[in-house]
Amino acid sequence: MSVVLIATTPIPTPPPPPSILTVEDTTKPQTTTTTTIVTTKQDATSNQRQSKANERNSHQLRPKEKPVSRRQSGVIPCGKRTDFGYDKDFGMRYTIGKLLGHGQFGYTYVATDKENGDRVAVKRIEKNKMVLPIAVEDVKREVKILQALAGHENVVQFYNAFEDDSYVYIVMELCEGGELLDRILAKKDSRYSEKDAAVIVRQMLKVAAECHLHGLVHRDMKPENFLFKSTRVDSPLKATDFGLSDFIKPGKKFQDIVGSAYYVAPEVLKRKSGPESDVWSIGVITYILLCGRRPFWDKTEDGIFKEVLRNKPDFRRKPWPNITNSAKDFVKKLLVKDPRARLTAAQALSHPWVREGGNASEIPIDISVLNNMRQFVRYSRLKQFALRALASTIDDEELSDLKDQFAAIDVDKNGAISLEEMRQALAKDLPWKLKESRVLEILQAIDSNTDGLVDFSEFVAAALHVHQLEEHDSEKWQQRSQAAFDKFDIDKDGFITPEELRLHTGLRGSIDPLLEEADIDKDGKISLSEFRRLLRTASISSRNVTSPSVNQNSRKM
């Protein structure tokens, strides 16, 4: 359910903060106000998309601007001319009741099922307001998203979509417990206890992880977009607003700037964002839950964005000295400015602070782990060996998230991933449609001992997040990369020679192609700095050196 909500008391900060808003162009700050009006994001995104369709370089539509009317244009609105393909019998099945809220394009009501008396929420969108084709696409996309996420315990349930000559009706679960924002404001000092905050954050992370498996980015995670099912203290939290959400193709990035100022990730402002931006927003929410303040604040949009891009959150002011190190570690790892080094939603669910009270079965497969495994087969043989050496240097206690991921993929719990289990796991990453032969190729690349199975150590080498290792603890990164390098540098002279490379890998044939990939200064050997550079970068060259136990054709290298 997505409704208009008016919060007259902002989260306590220094002077009154600027309004939460949807941003398309960051060059002109909007007026500061103490009343925050949150409309349906369908309205906000339709305004943005229609604005871009009319004039790509113009600023976004202001909240009070109206789409071009039928009378003004002399053209029948696109929505009026569109058959959405939805059921046509809404009036026969439901009775509309009280108004819950409204936006520019529609209204949200309580409705009653005439057959069983169940109460639902109905979002009624006027077809006359859908002037351009993009507005029709927005409605269709929102329905598609709700269908894709149907059944998830922390997403408002989608029941059906209807239409008649004048309206589209989206029928959803009715949530009557109020916004998360309202509960934050009702708390003493607008703060949650760590235990209660972890319960809230875990539910939001589950939503994000589920979205990402579907190739979907929410793009507007904030307290106003989460409602409680009921007024009970232990009521489940429900994500209710997917108006700015969008599907993204693997490997692609969004280049537009959307979201809400306080929660927007740095990469969004740089116009190259993906699923990682949702995790940043949850990190901001977690910071607010624990201390009652926003981590990035200024009087203007421009100022907020500069804070997000340049500064780090303050963990020195009260109450942070009294908050556990585990909670601070969790928030810091979500608010890493480099999206490559930020925890993923599934990784965050494995963090000790948020996992307390949860269990491994609740942790979904991590889309980034699946992506890393797909990438591993494309790496050069040298980088694969280097990653295996690096993986062997990491302590067990630091691999908790990968242990959870391995357990999620190892369905029969025999301690190894089979071809069928690999196929089932990769199939859960819905945007990818991998052929069976491709799955086999991935398994064979990861399976270093060629026994037809992937054990945990092999899995770690393929699933590692190297940028996270370097960002989260630079001193440990130096030690680990040195230790991995030393496994190759047999005579400890500070360089990896061709003969040492041959001895470590056991490869036959010419070693020169492998050496050339990492030997940047062309001195015929690999230094520590060149080795570290290899670990950070991906290469798809140097595939012509054969393994001693597997022929070249079987691995398709």
C-alpha cells in the first residue's frame, strides 16, 4: 500500500532538515520545510520519466506541476487508449471504502471483498492521467514487480490487478500498523535498542536480497516506504512502495539520479548505480535507528549530496560510544562509499550483529557470489591460482558469510557442490539464463582438483570479494596478499620467476603468457605490487596454458 503521509515532527537533528524528495537533477536545491510530504513513488517516477521524455536536459517536474491534460493537448491520453490486459470485474468483486491517501495520479482506498469480507488496499490510478506511454509502462512495471516478489514475508502481498474504462486498480494486502518512520519518532530520543533495530534491519535486508535475485533494484529504501502489518509490537515489516524500482540487466548500471536525498548512495549521484545502492540506504536507516540522527545532513540538497560524497558518518557523538562494536562494524560496512567494497544484502544478513536471533536457513543466496562464480571462469589461469592462494590465507571466522552461502547451495549437505546444485543455485539469479554447458564450464573452472565437485576451499577462491578485503582492513590486506605471494615466491627473493610459477601451478607448456599478464614493467618476473594489482583486476587472456590433469578442450579455456 502506498499512501500520502504527513510527518509534522522530523527526526531530531540540528535546525529543521530539508524535505525528503525525489531527485532527478542535483544542481538546484529545493526549499527547506518542516513538513515532509511523501507521495506515491509511482507519481514521482512518472513525473521524472515524462519530464525526460519531453525534454532530456531539463530539470525534473516540481511536485505541484501537472501532466499535460487531455484538453490542453487535444490528444487522447495513452492510458485511456491502452488495454492493460487486467481483469475487468473489479466492481463485481470489491466495494471501495474510506480513502487512505492520494497522489498526483491516483488514490489508495480500503476495499472489501464482496465474497468473503476481507479488507484490502486498492490503489486506483486514473487512465486519463497517463498521458505518455512511459506512464503506462510505469504502471505495468509496478504490477510486474509486485508479481515477482509475491509470497515474500516482508513485501506487501499483491492480490490482483484490474481495469475498466477509467482506472487501473492494484489490489494489495492492507497494512494498518503505520510507517516505520512513525515508530522511530515515537521512540525515546527517536532511537531503537540494538536488539529491536537488528530485527527491523534484518527484514529490510531480506527484501533487498530478494529484489536483487530478481534483477530488481528498489532505489528508494527509506523508513516511509516500510509499513507494519498491524499495530502489534512484533508485527512484520512490509515493503510497500516500488514506484521507483526498476529491473537492471546483468553488468549494467543506472545512469539517472532517483531516490530520497538523505538515503541516496554516492554512486547514484555519480550516475552509475546498481543493487549496492539499496544496501547503502539500509545502512543509513540503521544509523538512524541506533542514534536517532541522520548520518549525512545539511540545510540544502546540494549540501546533503556533498556530505554523502565526501564525508564519513560520525561515530563519536553520543550514543555511539555506548553502542556495541559489532553494531558499529555493521553500519560502517554498509556505508562504504565504494560499492564494490560494500557488503551485499545477503552478506549483511550473515553479519553477527544482524544475524543474532536469526538462522542460516533465513539467508538467501547472494547474487554477488553467483556473479563472482560466473566471472571466475573468465579470469586468466594465473588470476585463478592467485585467488586460490589468497583464499587459503583467510581465517575461518572471517568466512561466516561464505559458509552461509556454501550451505545454501549445498542442498544435500554432503560438504560439496555438485553440478546439479550449481545449476539450481545459478538458476535463482533470474536475469541470467545459463545453458547447461555454461554451468558445467563454471563448475570445472572452480573445481581445481578435478573431482567433479566444488569443496569449500575451492568455493571461497571463486566467491571472494577482493575489494571488500582491501577496504575493510588495509593492514590485513597487506598481510594476506603478502602471504599469498609467498606461496609462489619459493626462494623468498621478492619476485615470482617463470620457474617458480611453473612449480606452483604444475602447468605444462609455455609460462610466458601467464607471466606477461602480471609483469607490468616487463622485467621477466612478478613483483609483490604487480601481484596485488593482478588480484584487484580481472583478465580474460592467457588461456593457452594447459593443466597437467585436464585437457584444454574439457575446460573450454
